[in-house]
Amino acid sequence: MAKVKIQGHASGTGVLTVTAPNTSTDRTITLPDSTGTLATTADSVGGANGVDFNDNVKARFGTGNDFAIWHDGSHTRFQNDTGNLNVRANVFNVTKSDDSENIILAEADGDVKLYRNNVIHLETLATGVRVPVGGVLFGSDTAASNALDDYEEGTHQITPVMTGSGSITLNTSFDSISYTKVGRLVTILGNPRISSVSSPSGNLRMSLPFAVKNGQVDESRGGFVMVYYDASAGSGNYFKKIAAYCLENNSQVTIENVQTPNGAVTPAANDEIYFSFSYITD
């Protein structure tokens, strides 16, 4: 059999003690063939400096070595062969190697945030998902100008004015319009009803929820036809066609009578306007 040699350090005065366990079961320590140093205690592995593993040396867990952690010289590997790889934490945070930037932050009963260059680009909210920076791109598109960066639904209370003089009051139950804004495109729908007027003259104008785009004429100007209900007209003549247009960098739409060139629409009490149209905003 191989020889066993126990050698004390020349300058040391301590005593090496090997104590047999208080049990009838044999205990065996088997040393590897290669030269090495064995230094361990029952309650502390590696001491204050931790445990060192060489490249491709795995820390394995489970009866069948189902889970392993190791470094292959270039990358750190987690390998799980059975069941799920579950991470239990109230806050799960992935950061840059020097801990200077967030990459992923997930909080129990809270939000999940994805970062790019330490700036939140996607986060979950109680009401949905938000994209704070840039927008949503589809397919292989990477152009910032094609990103869907806004969606909004709401109502806008109309402010009616006349281009000439006088004042208009709307029925408070029919004085707002609904709008949907998708990117730069705004679509509005409404049926304002006039309650009273005071010496109106000129064309009727109504306010818009967003200003029309300030820029090229082909992108910003728009015209459309609406239906006007003239309460004072005779039977069968109540509904009349009217035209409307909006100009760039303007928060109003102007309404005119299509039956008369540049014809003014002078509203009266109980008149109504029905409309639905879209325009481009900045």
C-alpha cells in the first residue's frame, strides 16, 4: 500500500489532532493522485476569501447533478436539466458588471422595467405596458420616423367662435367631441348643438383637441364635407351640406356653406352639426 506521511511545519508549534467521530460507522478520507492541498472546516468553506474554481470546474447540485454552475474561460454558464430554473426574490435586478447601470428590474407586485443604456425603454404598469422612449416598430423596420410613439383617446370641449362678431353658446350636453390620436393622425367625431347665439357674423369656427401640423401644405391642410342641421329650414330641407377646412399650425376648423362660394354659415339656436374627420398634428 502507499505510504502515509504526516509532517509538521518546521516553525510551527501547533498540534495536529485527528479525532475519530463518535459513531460506529467508519469514515474515509481519499486524496487525489495529483498533488494538492486540503484545507477545510465543517462550518466554513474557503474562509473569508470565498471558494475558487478553475475554468470548466462545475459546482453541481442535485442527486443526479441536475443543476450546474461554471465558467468556461469566456462565459459563465448555468445549466438546469430538470424542471424549472426558478429565481425567488422580491426584487430581481440585473445590472452592469460594475453595478453602475440597470439592465432589468422586476419588483414583486410592482413593475418590470427593461433598460437600454440605463434608460427605461419598456415597462409594465397596472394599466398596461408603456414605451417611454422611441416607439413601437414592426417587422425589420428600424427607422425612428416609423415608430408608433403615441396613442390617446379622449374628449375635447369645443370652443365655438365667429370670424366676424357675436357669440355662440352650445348645448352643454352636446358641447364636446371624442378623439383618437394614433401617432400624428387625429380622428374626431361629434355632434355639437347650438343653444343660443348673439348677433353672429362671418364664418363659424370650432376648436380642435390638437393643433394642425405646422409644415408642408400637403401634410397639414385638410378639407372635408359635413352635414349641417338647420332648425329654421322648412320641412325636408333641414340637412344641408357644409364644407370645412383647417390650416397648418392652427387649432381651429373653419366651416363654410358649400352651396355658396365662400358662403358663411351663420348658426341659429337649435342648429346642429354632424361631423367626423381626420387631420395631421405634429
